[in-house]
Amino acid sequence: MPFVRISLPKKLSQETKNKISQSVHQSLIAEFHIPKDDYFHVIEELETQQIKYPESYLGISHSENIIYVQIIAGQGRTLEQKRKLYHKIATTISSETEITINNIIIVLLENNGLENWSFGNGEIQEPKHLK
């Protein structure tokens, strides 16, 4: 049940934006074992001046093609699963698009995965795949 917000430069092509989203989704399927139809993404297109970043941070350089991937997901994944997810997202995006691996920032926010989600009808659902 991850919810994904991808913030990126508006100037990127629609094809690139779609590939970024698909890369994140396929990585979540592979590493977090989410269902294929658990696909809730928002792509936030920003003007260049709306995206702030350092030229270098922790020895990693960044450029105007930087993208931010924020994932909100239920708790319960191991540190190793998270490492594999970040690696898979970054390598897939960089191999499928012109975005370089150093320009992919990923933030994972976790919650308890149950009462913090409503997928419609104004109700709290309890997805069976989380039990």
C-alpha cells in the first residue's frame, strides 16, 4: 500500500516521467512484494527554480535533473529490503532514463500500515496482504 510522490523537473518528457513512475512501482513489487495493482503515484512537475538542492552533499554531486521520490509505506521491512529497494529504484531509473543515479533522492516514511490508510468510501480498509 505504498503511496509515492515523485517531484521532478517539468522539462522532462512525459515518457521519462512515466518510466520513472514505472521504475519505482516495479521496484516496490520486486523488493517490498506489494501487489501489482497497488499503484498510487503522484507526479509533481516543478519549474527549475522550485527545486532546491546542493551541488554536492555527502560527496555526491547533483544537477538540475535531480528528482525526489517520497514513499509512504507500512512498517515491517528490514534494513536489507530497504537497501535493495533504494538500489533497485536508482539503478532502474538511471538505466531507463537520462536521470543519473546520483540525481535520485529517495525518502521512505513508514506508518503502522493499518488505521493510517483509507483507499476510498471514507473507511479504513485492512488489506489482506498485510496480515
